[in-house]
Amino acid sequence: MGKRTGRLSARLLIASSVVTVIGFSAICASVMLDMRRGVEELARQSLENLATGIEADISRNIELYDLSLRNVVNNITAPEIAGVSRPVLHLILFDRAATAKHFGAIQVFDVKGKLTVDAASLDPMPENRADEEYFTVHRDNPDVGLFISKPMLHRGAYSIVLSRRVNGPDGSFSGVVAGSIRFSYFHELFGSLSLSEGDTITVLRSDRTIMMRTPFDLDVIGKNLNDRHDWNPDNLQDGGSYAGTGPVDATPRLYVRRGGNGPLAVIVGKPLDTIFRLWRVQASRIGAVMLALIVFAIAVTLVLAREINRRAQAESRLEEMATTDALTGLRNRRKFDQTIENEWHRAMRHKMPLSLLMIDADHFKAYNDTHGHQAGDQVLIGIAICISDAVRRAADCAARYGGEEFAVLLPGVAGADAMKVAENIRERVLVWSGADNLSTVSVGVAAVTPTAVMDWAMLVQAADKALYAAKAAGRNRCELAASPALSLVA
């Protein structure tokens, strides 16, 4: 029982430690995941603010430039300007034109694409832009409004061209007003930002053409993302974010898009490795500490479990020694009394028979005096071996009752079957003693089904009386008591 309890305690300790380790690991993992989500959310907010600021600056400059284009469109067809001198015409058309170092001069082209008015010169050089995208778009589509061209080399500088259609009094196509914003504007805008290595800023037209990108790469500028069949446009809608590999390169980034309602959209990207670099360091430190604590907890648990098992085994051995007769190896009188008490109540509850054998070595005192105590001890050991060989059920209890007397408790066995066990023991002792019959035993048998008005001492008294009856009848025999409370029956 002690060993069993020890095993249970050790298993409970191990199970508790495992549950504790799993619980703390789950809490630690949850905290680290929350930290990761917090880092990602902070990075997303920073990218949203950056993208919103860039988009607002670009939209504001395009709007200012577009106001200048609108002014030219509105005034170029006015009847009042017919016949005015070129200086006056320039003053009327370009007096309110937005000026900045990154803005190109506004030009007016007639219905055939020929340059007619140039804000940069009173006497412009001949030019024809009939083949340009911005010209053909306005010529063929009356409702385009403000059109922003693909990045192109315009008047000696890489630029994006902003243009509007000029309509005649009847709504027919009369020409195009065009201006440009040089790439130097984007370079200066993006250069003023504090960007980390691997950060990207991409400006897209509504048809998903890349207008500008930093880091700057001419091989990427002007490409249309619709040509990338391995990229799903739904991954990154306006106002949304996306974490993963983008359409331009293979570096996983967190992307944020802003400006879907304006002429251009801005997408800002930051490498995921950069975003989570500090988090990985912190997670590694926390993980290392947790791993060390887990190893320590497991080691302590195993040591304690081993000590519990050792203690349980030692207690089991002590209990075995305390309940075992040192000479014969059978149960001692103390253990027998505990066992018969328990079995008596069990038999009473289940209304089962309970049998008791009282066994005594015949002429033992004379044999002991004649051959000495050592020889007498050998006789007792031999009888104990015979009893053990005959009584093999786990529920049976064979004990040294005192001196040369033994007792065998047989739960669930009636009187007739108990007599068979008694005869088996007697015959085994007889065979063991040899032809001279140096040692025989007498056996008293008593069997009863316990009731509430009875006591197990009555069973012992009956078996003891049966034993004396066997002695009186000549020894080396078995006697069965009729009832623990009645006289004996031969």
C-alpha cells in the first residue's frame, strides 16, 4: 500500500509539474504573441501615418498644378483673347500658374498636336505631341478630365505629365493643355524622410502603373502590376494593409496603401524582418529563460519523484518487515489480527463464508529439547514452506500465530473446502518429514458466515478447540468445528 501510494504521489507530482509547465508556457506564448501583434500594429500605424502624409503632399501639389491647367483651359477658348499680343496672352493664361522648381512649364497644343503656347517662352520651338499618350487619350475620350501620364522623359527630365482636354464652343476636341512634375520632386520628398534599409515607397496610378518608387529603379518605373499574374490585387485594397511578399521583389514586407480616391495611390512597405527584429530578440530571451525554468522544474520534479519512490519502497520494506515473521517468512500475529478483522467485516457485508485453519507442530517441544533450537527452527521453516505451497490464493493469509503454531485464513471458502486445504498441508508436511515422521502437524478447521451478533474471536476459539480435538484424537490429523459457537464434529 505504501509503495502504491508512493507511486501515486510521484505520478501526481510529475503530472502537476507537467500541467504547471504547460500552463506557464501557454501564458508565455500568449504574452509573446500579444507583443508580436502589438509590434505589428505599431508598425502598421506608423506606415499608415507615413503613407497618409506622402499621399496628402502629392495630392496637394497635383491639385495646385491642376488649378493652373484648369485656368489655361478656361481662358484659352475665350473670344476676348483673340488677337492679343503674346505677352498679354501669357499674362492671361499663366499669371496664376503654380510655380515651383519641380513644376514644368505649361504648354498648349492644338487639335493636330502642334505646340501653340509655351509658358516658358514667348517664341516656342516647333513641337508636335500628337503621338504622345496624353494627347491621344484626350482626343479619343472627352470625359477623361485630369490625365496623368506614365513616367517619361519630358523636355529633358524624367517626369509625369499632367494634362487636360480643351473643348471648342460646340464641345469638339480643340487641343490639350499639358504640364509636368519632375521626378526631382519625388526624390526630394522621399529623401526628406527617415527610411530604414529595405523600406519602400511606391506611387501607383489608378490603372496600377508604377509612377515612382524608392529605392529608385528605372527597370521598375512605368511597369504595370496587372502584368504580374502571380499577384492578387485584392491583397492590398485602398486603406488596407498586407503582410507578405509583394509584386515587385521577394522581400516579405508589411504594406499599407493610402489614396484610392485621389489621382495617385501611395503604398509604403517595411520589411517584416526589420519590424520583428527587436521582438525576436526579446522573445528569444524570454524563451531562453522559460526553457531554463522548464528544465529546472523538470529536473527538480524527477529528483523529488525518485526520492518519493525511494521513500515509498523503504516504507514498504519496513511495513513488510513489521508484518512478516523473521524465521518463517509468513505473516506475523499482528498482521494476521489486522487481516482477520478486515476479512471478517468484508464477509459480513457480502454474506460470504470465512474459514480458519489453526496448525500446530506435533511433539515440537520434545523435538526441540532433543535436537536443539536450530533443528527446531528448521522444522518450523519446513512447515511454513509446506503451508505456503498449499495456500496460493492472493486473498489467503498464512501466518505464524505463535511458537510452533500457525494460522491460515481462507476468505470465501466453506468448511468442506477448508478441510481439503488442511489435509493438503498435513500431507505435505508428512511427505517433507520423511519415513521417520519426525515432524507432523495437527490442524483445527472452523468455518462460518459472519453475522452482526458474532465476533471473529469466536472463529479463532472454534478453530483452536478443533485443533485441541485433533491433538486429543492422536495428532497428525485434521478436525472441523461444526460452528464457532457449538461443539466439535469429527
